[in-house]
Amino acid sequence: MSFDHLKDWIGREEEHLDVATAAPLAGLAATLDHLDPPWRAGEIPPLGHWLYFLPKAAQREIAEDGHPHRGGFLPPVPLPRRMWAGSQLEFVAPIRTGEALRRRSTIGDVQHKSGRSGEMVFVKVLHEVSTEAGLAIREVHDIVYREAPKPGEAPPPSEPSPDAVWRRPMVPDPVLLFRYSAITFNGHRIHYDRKYCEEVEGYPGLIVHGPLTATLLVDLFLRENPGARVTAYRFRARRPLFDVHPFTLCGSPRVGGATLWALDHTGQIAMSAELEAA
């Protein structure tokens, strides 16, 4: 299988417009179980921009997995599994509720690699979100496409977990996953269709969205530091989390921010993150 043609997508751009309306933020607050959210009043919270510029593919354009058919802006990678591997974000300026938004997206790189787990393709996308005042958020989004798992294949072990100052246990029930899928208009069946997860993708249960875990880690920080201004955030997904097991959000403060991570039910690190705050 050749992947060389996928590099033709490097440099492709697209642009979308939206408005930072309040309704999605109310949905996020409810999903995160807040009556009085700990983020700055009148502003879009860190990672709240993921509630805007939502995909609008017509129903006839949806593939079996719930995503739009491949091709178009993102390269048509011929591997069955697509995952959000991580992001590096810089929050340059606050976005006020009600402001007009513009997002310019560019395919920065496409890399093919072969490893012990098979063929993989890494796609790097640069998103720049602006208001009328100028650039507000710069994000590098890492997407990985992988082969289906081999029978009995287990994820690699992660490094030992550091000591946590903050801990919050989570029970990722199907309602939580559905509500996050709803506010982000995410049709990927791995988050709500248990039969598809188990019989087609070979997972033991519904998968917790990587962006939801990343958002929950930022939320952990804000619960401990209400109203803090987050200036940068980097996270990496290491192992999947499933709705059949609880997991734990962890964090420790450090000078200028915090180190954050999520532990699966076996104590392995499922996501690691670094946060900077003013």
C-alpha cells in the first residue's frame, strides 16, 4: 500500500466563519456538571472553541463509522482507525461571548510510519482562530490513522504516574459521552454505538472522546483555580479510556501552571498534559 500521494495534501487550506454564541457554553457547563462554571465570565473557556466551526456534512456524505467520507480537506488515508492524538494550543487573546470568529486551517504535514502496531499515518493541522481584533488561538492538531488491532494486541505500558495534588474520579457513562458528542456534533460511532464498537472496531466498550478528556483536565485545573487565565495547553493521548471502567483526573500545580494527567482503571496514564496560566 502506497501513502506517498497523501503528501499532496500538505499546504491545503480551508476557512470557516462562526459566532461565539452562549448556547454551546451552557451545554458545556451542564455536561461538566457546573451550575456556576469556574471559567472567566463573558469569555469562551479554554478549549471552548471546539464547540464552534462544527462539521456540517449532509447525511448522505456520512461513512459507516459516522465520520464524513474521507477526502476533501483532510487526506483520504486508507486506514480504518482515526484518532485525535493530541494538540498544542496557545491562547493569544480572550474571545468574548458574541464575537464573530474566523478559523483558518492548514495541513502542515503528512507522515507515514511503520511500527510494531502496523502502518500509521500522522496528519498535522494548524488552526488559527481570530476575532475582529486579531489572532486569538493558535492550535496544532495531531491526527493519527492506524490499522485495525491484531487479535490480543494490548496498548503499550506508560510511564509511572507522578504524585497528584488534585484528584477527581470519573465514571464515563454513556449519557456523558452522548452529551459531549451532541454539543460537538460528533457522529463517530465509537462514542455511542456499543455494538459497532465491539463487533466492528474490536473495542471493549464505548470510547471516551480524547477532546472530552482534555477538557476535563482543564476543568480540573479551573475547579482548583477559578477564573485563572490559561495561556497555553499541550496534551497527548496515550491509551484509550472506555465507558466500562472508571478513570481518574489528576494534577499538580507548578510555577506558571500545572501538570495534568488522566489515569485509567489500571493506574496507567491515558492522557498527559501541560498547562500554562498567567
